[in-house]
Amino acid sequence: MHGPLSGFVETRSQMVRDLRNVGSRELADRLAALRKPSLAIWALNQVGDVAADDFEALRTAANRLRQSQENLLKGDRSAADEMSKATHEQRRTIETLSRRLAMVLSAVGHAASEATLRRLSDGLRNASVADGETWAALRDGRLLSEPEPPTLPTLDVGSMHRVTEARVDQDADARRKRIAAAEADVRRAEEFERTAREHEEAAQQRREQATQALQVARRVLKALRNER
């Protein structure tokens, strides 16, 4: 669908006639059933030709976003920064591509309304995270319908922060438990040390008493021996 939108019906009719003339009636019937694309679909089908570099950059940003989401959900909190950067890059590239497509529409006499620009942005965003066939159809200019959002919606930045905060809370709770266990160990060790010290003090006292008793006993023995 790279040709002018205004010539779609005429081009389709000619192709249908040509296919029927060569005996490809089934293919001709399928082609005849194709409806004239909407302005948004027609514009999206031009993106691979008019902005190839930014088009590939969009897919790269979307892949980075998907990978960082997966890493974040696996517990890698460092992926939050990468996800934020990828989201920003995806948004920036979509804005650039949407402006380019708006210029294409203006060049062929179609003013791009806010609603059309929104549909272009949504289509680019949805296609960037879609399966390979949808992306290839957009790249080759053969989309027949606007790309749908993925079945599982992409994790937005708000969700990213909520996931991160939840994991931080879990880590903080685990740390509090480790600290509590360590404090309990310290209290038990202090009690053991205090008991040992008390026993040592008591033993020292008994030793001193025994020493004194020994000294007294020796003096008595000496005195008795001297009485002879």
C-alpha cells in the first residue's frame, strides 16, 4: 500500500482484472474484498520508506524495553533505570515518526488531525512490541488493520516503580529479620559471657578462700611442730 491513497480503488480494480485474466480468480476475489484503508493505516504503511532509520530505532528501543521489563520482574532492581531510558527512547522515536508521517499526509493533501496523530502513535507503539509478523507487515507497507495492543500490556513506569518499591520493602523486611536474629544472638552471647564471668568470679573467691585456709593450716602445723 505504498501508492497514493486516492488511487487505491482504481489500482485495486486493475489488479483484480489482471489476476482474473491470468486465471487467479481466488486471489483476485481476496484482493477485491480488501477495503480502502483508513488514513491512519495508509500513513503507517509509508513509514518503512520515509523513515527507515528511526523505524529500526523504534524496534531497538522496544526490544530494550521488553528485556528490561523481564529483568525487573525477575527481581533485578538495576533494570529500572534501563527500563526508564528505553521508555523515553521509545516515546521520543514514536514522536519523531509521527511527525514524519504527518508531513507525508500533508504532502498528499490530508491534514493530520489530533485523532489521526494519536492513532499513528498508538499504531507505532503497538507494532513495536508486537510479534515479528506484525512488525514485518508495518515495515513492508502491507498492514491491513491498525496494530492492536499486546495481549499482556507493557509495564509502564508507574508499575515499574510499584514493583521496585515492593521488592525494596521485601528486602527491608528480610534485613529487619536478619538484624533481629543477630540481636538475639548477641543477647544470648552476652548472657553466656555474664554467666561465665559470674562463675569465674565465684571460683576466684573460692580459690582465695582455699588459699587463706591453706595458709592458716600451715601456720597451725608449724606452730604445733615448734612446741616440741
